[in-house]
Amino acid sequence: MKVGIVFNSKSGRGRAAGLIPSLMDALHDDGHELTVADVAASRDASRIAADGAEALLVAGGDGSVHHSLHAASECGTALYHIPMGTENLFARQFGMRREIEAIRRALRAGRTCTVDLGRTEREGAQTEFALMLSMGLDASIIHRLNKERRGPISHLSYTKPILHEVLRPTLRPLTIHADGKAIVKNEVGMVVIANSRQYAVRLDLATRARMDDGKLDVVFFPAKTILGVMRWYAASWLRDHLDDPGVRYVHAAQVEVEAGAAPSQMDGEAWHMETGSVSVHAAPQRLRVLLPAE
């Protein structure tokens, strides 16, 4: 089998780069033909690794997966996430592991499924996401971290950005239309547009989200202060946030958001909305996924 391997030498405190030589030896022993590329060294690494491959192994965090989505989907290559980052939400969604023997078994079994992606359109440019797009507190923290990041990160790396956000929270008014219907009108808070229910620190904000239903789950939390956001996070831990009438939760194929200067993030990566508005829609059956062996 032709297998592409893409890794991020800056992810997971450098663990991804350390795994690659042993993984290559094992897969060569299994008779696979390999193409290996480092996303930290080449912006085209994912395309180079995915082109002509039956499987694309992405060693890194959720950001590495995010930046490999377009190449994998365009090439029709089944993607497997080798979890080496901080949260590893994509790998958690499918039960993927980073042990070499688990990867070898997955390739031998060849089990795949096809899932949806979310897609944004802005000034003629398209960007896809696997997990979520959000605007509000979480996105602001990611933007603050991104400005200070100098290499691999851990959960502790978020401490300073979180403290800054507590002191100077970034919450902006949002207007949201879902399938043409207004669900939020110029209301301060945060929104998560989810393709998957996976979220940082195991919060379950988009409880009903599925990656194969052709829809996105839109969850709006009204909040004017940091305490308001923390309240919703606590409620989600208890799985009762959807019982509150203030929360808006809808399934939609098309979402329009007017966010002004609100920060945004996509799959845990800082994302910039120059125009302050964005159109988001579900892209059904867009990505092939290589599943763990049973």
C-alpha cells in the first residue's frame, strides 16, 4: 500500500518527529511504500504526502489534521490521526492511537468510513474544518496563545492567555442565521458551529453533533462576562446546558454569522475573519477516514 506520512516537528513537544523513524521502519517491514513530509518545513507537505496514497497518517495535533484536510479530501486519501498534540480531538472521535502496532493493525485492516466537513466561504476562498468553528472566549484565548507561541505547547501554555482573558474578556455581539432563520440577533455571547461533539478539556457543548448527518450543530451561549461563559462551561460538564432556555441549539446545513470584530478559531487554530461575517455550510461525505482495527 502507498502510505503518506505527514508530521509536525513542532507538535507535542517534538514527540511527532521522534516517532517517525521507528514508524517508517515498521511500515517498510510491512511492505508499504512511504512518502514522508514535515509540515513545519513545507507548506505543501500534506499535498505531497497525500498525492497518490491510499492512506495519510498525520502525526501531530488537531492543527496538523486541520491543515491536512484539503489535501486528503481532494486526493480521496483516507486520513488517520496519530495523536501527538495537546487535545487530539480528531483521534478521540474515532479512538485512534499513536502506538506503532495500532497503526500497523489499522493499515492491515483497511477499515474506512466517510464523514462530513464544515466549509466556510469568504470572498471566494474556501476553508474546511473537521471539528468546529467558534467565535468568542475560546477563540480569543487561542489567538492570544498564537501570538506568544514559540514552539510546542502543553495545557500549561494556556494559563497566561486564560488569565489575560479573565482580566480583559473578548465577548462581542453576534447575529446568526441558520438555514435562513434568525436564531440570534445582535446578542453578546459565544457560538460553536460543530461538525463533531469533541471539544477541549472534554466539554460536551454540541452534544448531538454527528460527523455523518449532513448537518452542522449550532450552539449559542449568551454571555456578557467571563463568569457567564464559565457558567455555561460548568453546565456542559453536568450535561444540562441544553435545558436552559437561553441557549440556542439548532441543526443546520447553512449558517451565516455576523461577528464584527469577534475572534474566531477553527479546529483549535486561530482563524481571521477580515470582513466580520462568514458563510458556513456542511460538506457531506467529504473526507475518508482510516479507522482503527477492530
